[in-house]
Amino acid sequence: MNTFRTLAATAALLAAATLPAAAAVTHAPVPLPGTTVFDTKLTPDWRGVGAYEGTLSLTIHADGIVNGSYRAADGTRLSYVTGGLDGNHLWLDLGRSGLDHIEGTFDGRSIVGGTYLAGQDYTFVATPRP
């Protein structure tokens, strides 16, 4: 009976020890500096069309400079992206004119922010591809 308790306790400790490691893997931060591909959604806050979806490829440098490209999901638009990261505050300009300006936060994994286009507020969300 003592052997059974010892084995059960050992198994429970091993299982508990592996849980934090598994959680860390599924929520691993984006490595800096490095390039990451994000799936994006730009959704109007009030009314109108559904979400605009796309793919954002960003390189975030250790000094806070951000650059990359954005492609609309329907393939009609490819834009250069420039921006910056200061702490968790991130800003992005899509396109050469910088008319599509996004302000948001970067939690080390995802980007959540917003923009104002054509008289309407939009919420921007970017999650890294697995």
C-alpha cells in the first residue's frame, strides 16, 4: 500500500511539474528581434461591413523599430508597414502615405488597437499564426 501511495504521489508531482511548461509553450511571446506572421481583423466599432481580414508580417527590432508588409485576405492589397514599439505601445502605418495609422498595445504575443477610417472607428486585432 505504501508503494502505491508513493507512485501516486510521484505521478501527481510529475504531472504538476509539466503543466507550467505546457502553458508557457502555448502562450510563448514573440521573440524580439524577429519576424512574426499575424492573422488580422479590422472590425468597425459601430455598423457597416463585417471584419476586413488579412495577413501582417512584422519584424520587430530590439530598438523598437517595426517594419514589414500587410496583405488583404482577398489578395487585392499589399502594403508596406512601418511603425514603432515603446514598451507595450505599438503604432503602425500601412502604405507609403501612412493614411492607415493604427495605435495599439503589444502584449508580447498579440496586437490590439484601433484606427479611424472614413469617418468610423475600427478595432484592430492581430494574433500570431501557430
